[in-house]
Amino acid sequence: MRTLSLMAGLCLGASAWANVPANEPVEPIAPAEITDPAKVELGKQLFFDPRLSRSGFISCNSCHNLSMGGSDNLPSSIGHNWQQGPINSPTVLNSSLNLAQFWDGRAADLKEQAAGPIANPMEMAFTHILAIDVLRSIPQYRESFKAVYKSNEIALDEVTDAVAEFEKTLVTPNSRFDLWLKGDQQAITQTELEGYQLFKSIGCVACHNGPALGGNSFQKMGLVEPYETSNPAEGVAGLTGKDADRFKFKVPTLRNVELTYPYFHDGAYWKLEESVDIMARLQLGRKLSEEEIGKITAFLKTLTGQQPSFALPILPPSNNDTPRPQPFE
């Protein structure tokens, strides 16, 4: 009897796996593989260290808060001297899966991206030279860089390399949807499954596919209807100067999307349901019913994965040689 029950259970399990469609356009996110823990720990310290900013107050985590889905939940970020940022801060979670960084793709990878905000006068408002001077003045940082990079010098290339190495660990595997993709049919509800099927059938997966459900292409915002916004960002056209690239932005990841409001490059919409409606109309020419919007929204919420979990870094103290912050200029 016990043997028959076990066989029945195995058959049911096999059936559950068989019922999950093959060749899905979405893939599960793989857990991070850490090959150099010392470099990751150094990068984590730098990610959280506000002394890389002119004010001594803004760190990478200020705009990419790891307690808030890797974003700051603001339409645009607050920079040095309370300046308003020009564009919504994309999440840093799963950013290693992007084909390029920033909305317009102006940074090829995480390492190149890490250098930008430090010297941006509207963000951290420092200079690379002064930021390096801060790090060089602190003995514990000198020791850490020497241990990781086998050099007595600290250079910008090493700073950005360490930050990027830490950011590569900020992936969010094992969402409920990923568990479903791996064969657990009980991981999502019937409504959520119907939302996914609708997500595919109306064409959302044309842009939101792969492990990150986005981040792997640039698309025009407003293919069927123009997107109306007061935000001056021109997308890729700001780099190329080509009118054909106007309003062409990197497709954002939909991973953890319920955590990363407000939405779009201008952060104009706070409700996920509104964003679903707008994308369907402007990109696909589809007017969805409230029920359809509700189902797709339910599916999107299954994409919230395991958030990064680690001990907060204890930053080494400044000393008499460390350049002083200037928060109130």
C-alpha cells in the first residue's frame, strides 16, 4: 500500500512537471556565485560609503536603496544640495543582466556605470580625484585594496571594479514565478497563471523576456500612441543625436516590479495597474479590461524574488588626513 502511494505521488509529481510549458520566453534567475568574497565585501563598503560624495551624505545606496527594491521610490532622485535628478533611478537589483546601464545605455557595464554618479554635479557632485583621496587617507581602505588588488595604490578602476563585483551579487532568485518555471505548479494561483498567459498572448514578451523580463533591448516609448510627459529626457537620441532614437529607452526589468514604483523613465505613475494599462495602449494598441489588467498585475507580483540579505558593512573611520565633507555649500 505504501509502495502504491509512493508511486502515485511520483506520477503526480511527474505530471505537474509535464504540465509546465517548455520553451518559455522567461527564464529563472540563477543565484549569485561569489568567487572573490574579499572583493565583494570591499565593493559593499564602497556602495554604502557616503564619503564618496561631496556632501558626505549621499551613497550609491541613497538612490538604489537595497531595503526598497534597489531603488528610491521617487519620481527622480535627490542629488547634491537637494537638486532634482533628471530621470527615475532604475533598480540596481539584477542590473548585471542588462545589456547596458542607464536608461539610454551610455555605460556599457556596471563598472563603467559606477564611475558616473560620483562626478555628476547633480548627483554625488564630487570628483574622482577627491573621492580617491578620501579612500587613500583611510588606512583600513588602503589595506583592503592592497589585499584584493595586490597594489599599494588605489585607482578609480579598482574602485568601480569592486562596486561592480558587489552589484553582481544583487540578484533575486526563487520568485514564486521562478518556482513555477522550475515545475512547482502550486507556486502561483490560477489568476496569476492566466495573467502570465495574457502577458504572452498580447505581446508583452516581445520586449519583456529573458531572465530579467527586460533589460536586453532598447525600444521606443510610445509605438502606437505618443507618451506624454514633461520630462525632457530624449533617451538614446541624447547620445546619437538621431531623431529616430528619440524616446528610445532601455526596456526596464520587470523583476521585483511591485517594489520599484513609481514607473517609467519619468516616474510619473505610481500604480502598477495604471502602468499595465498605459503600456498595453501605447506599445501594443490594446485596450485591456479591468479584469485583464488585474490578472496581468497579479502575475507581475509573482516576480518578486528573494531580496539580497547580508550584514551591513561597518565602514572604516575617517582620520585627521581625510578630506572633510562639504554638505552645505
